[in-house]
Amino acid sequence: MRGSRPLKRDPSARDASATAERSRWIALYVLCVGMLMIVLDVTVVNVALPSIQEDLGFSSSSLAWVVNAYLIAFGGLLLLAGRLGDLIGRRRVFLAGVTVFTCSSLLCGLAQSQALLVAARFVQGIGGAMTSAVILGMIVTMFPEPREQAKAIGVYAFVASAGGAVGLVAGGVLTQTINWHWIFFINLPIGGLTAVLAARLLKSERGIGLGAGADVLGAILITTPLMLGVYTIVGPAAEDGWGASTTLALAAVCVLLLAAFLVREANARSPLVPLRILRSRSLVAANAVQVLSVAGMFGMFFLGALYLRRVLGYDSLEIGLAFLPVTITMGTLSIRYSERLVTRFGAHAMLLPGLALIMGGLMWFARAPVSAAYLTSVAPSMVLLGLGAGICFPALMNVAMSSATPEDAGLASGLVNTTAQVGGALGLAVLATLSASRAQHLSPHGDPSAAALTSGYHLAFWIAAALVAGAMVLAFSVLGVRRQASAERPGGREFAETGAAHSEAL
């Protein structure tokens, strides 16, 4: 209307809005610090594995439990932790997870025996699952507007990717200059600060109440066979053989427990994993591809660190620096280019090139000789693996999320995270066992020589490459190259974009 004056905003309201906006972003940074602690722990432990083995007397196969104890607890409880966040409030679960993770880190650092370290790592995995399972849910809740949400997840993705690179260097420096115990002690100030700030800045929420059901029995029935399966591979299978009665009996128990889990989920009032989600061909195939590909990559990091230490004689800092190209390449691709590639060519089309690069990196590493030069025998493998992972895994998450319905989107994301942990644990157990058996077979009367160790590592790397090749066959035969599949379904494009954003955060 002519002559009207624009309304002036109340300064106090404007200041309150600015304060709330600033608080939201500070709360995001607190959540990112919590995730940074989880990412740092995973990478620094990989660097310190050779030192831990020498100090506590782990065998090559039993050393896998330092990683697997964490992975099994983490992967097995992710879905339950996410469900508890819905029931009792994500803030409560996050704070509890940070507390458990920090206290168990202290126990890990103080460990002077194999049993205590493995047990503390298992508890640490519980805390890690509780912490990380609810972070994305809180970010999505705090930033509901799509553009702000994408920016917030981008910050989270940057921290997660950069944390991997920082962890490799930090793990090498701490292990080299002090000792491996300090890779766990660094979590104490980070965890304490995160807990204090989170208690002050994160908004409290009631959740929907425990009456809705948490399916604790379902979580037990899925976690127990996973743990027992890894134990069977690392223990009886490695010592008595794959056809031994003990091995077969334990394998049968695992199968029965998995069957009991399926029966439970089919009849539970509030199942941990509603079986209807398994009707999605894309989701099931994407998770199967995830299991095979992650199994190969986890084995490479674990055994690659041992190869660099025990064969090439690298110290802890040199091991961390040697793996740095993987995290830098993967992080750069995931943050800056993966979304563009998926948008341009489609998620399905990016799977095969990414998997092919991962397989190529593993095959290159499988040719590394006893007296390998880093620039020609190791570095190219690291770059190929980083490129492959940076292309493949965001596309894989996108494929899995593209067929998810709105009510199952969170569960689908959690399921992909879980299969990644499970695939890593089972693959690591198999590869570490076969590698150790090969080296011992070539040196039956004493400690394996460098040549015998290298032969064992080569066998593991070739098997890892074969696992990724199997993932390629599965991706091609089941998923195909259906670039327009998600976009053609109503609402599919939105879920594909959500999947891409979530994959960057991983």
C-alpha cells in the first residue's frame, strides 16, 4: 500500500534468533568432535598394531581380535543404539556413549595383557556404537531445511574424512615417541570435553518411550553369532582346521542363532530389523556388495601395516605416513567430487569403476616384494584404493538408500553401516588366519622369515582382491547399471540425494 512503511523487526527477537542459530552450529561442532574421536581411534589403532603385537605377545591371527572385538560390538549394536535413541532420546544415548567410550579408552591404555585389551576394546565398541548411531539423526533434526542440512552434513563429512588422516599421523607420532598406550589416552581429554559441552549445548528430548520396545533379544541374537563366527575362524578353524569337529559344531551354532534371529524378527512386535526391508532387491544387493568389498579393504589395512613393519621395517610414524594417500584421496573424492559423479553418471554406473580400482590396488599390493620400494610397490596401491573407495562407497550408500521408504530410511542407513562393520570383522578374521597359516607352513621350525611372511600377506591380498571381484560380479548381475531407477520412482530422487549425503558422512 502506498505510503506504508516496512515493518521493523524487534531487535531483541533478532538477537534471540542469532543466538539460537549460533547455538545450533556450535552443537554441530560438538557432535563432530564426538565423531572425530571415533574416527581417530580406528585409524590410530591400525598404525599401532605391530607395536601392540610385540609388546603383549599376540600371534598374527589372535592380533585380529584387537580390531574385531571393537568391530563386532560396534556393528552388532548400531541398530539397537539407534533404536534406543528414538525411545529414550538421542542426547541421552550420545552422552552415555561418549562416557562409555572414554572410560573404556582408559582401560585400553592401561592394559598390560591380551585379555584386558580385547575386553576393553569390546566395551569401547559399545560406546562407539552408542555415540555414532545417533549423530546423523540429531543433525537432521537440528537442521531440517535441506540446504542447511546439506551444509551441516558436509561439515560432518569433512571432520570424519580429515580425522582419518590426522589419526594416521597422530598414531604414528604417539607410538613412536612415547608408546602405543597413548593412542588410547588421547581419547580422555577429547571425550571429557565433548561430554561437558554436549550436556550444555544439546537440547534434551524425551523420545517416544521404552514402551515402544527396543528388541534387546533381537540384538543379542544377531551379535552373538557374529562374535562366535569370528572366534570360530580365528580360533578352532586356524588351530584345528576348517573341517574339525569343533569348527563345524560352532559353525552350526552360528547358523542356528541366525535362524533364531530371523524367527524373532518375523514375530517381534517392534523388531530390530523388520523383514519387510529385505524385500528391496537394491538394498539387499548393496549390503552384500558392501560386505565383500569392505572385507577386502579391512584386511589390506590390517595386514598391510604388519607387512610394512615386519617385512620392510617401517616404524610407527612411517606406517602412518604410508597409509596417508588412502585417506587423503578418499576424503577429497567423497567431499568434493563423489556427488557430482553420481549426479552425472548415476550411482549404479559408479559402482563397477570404484570396485575395479579397489581390486587393482589390492592386486598391486599383492605383488610387493620382500625389499619393496614405497614409491613403486606401495604408494600406487594406496592411491588406487583411495580412489576406488572414494568413488564406490558413496555410490553404494546411494543405491541402498534409493529404494528406502520414508519410514525405513533410517533403518536402511543403519543396516548399511552394520554390514560394513560385520564384513570388515569377518573378512579380517579370514584373511589374518589364512595369512598366518601360510607363513607358518613355510617356516614350520621357527619364526617365519621375511619371505614366508610376505608370501602369507600376498595370499591374503589376492583373496581380498577375489572378494572384491565377487562384489563386482554381484553388482553387475543383480544391480546392473540402472541410472534412472531411483529418479523414476516417486520420491526416489530425494532419497538418493539423502543417501549421497549420508555416504559422505561415512
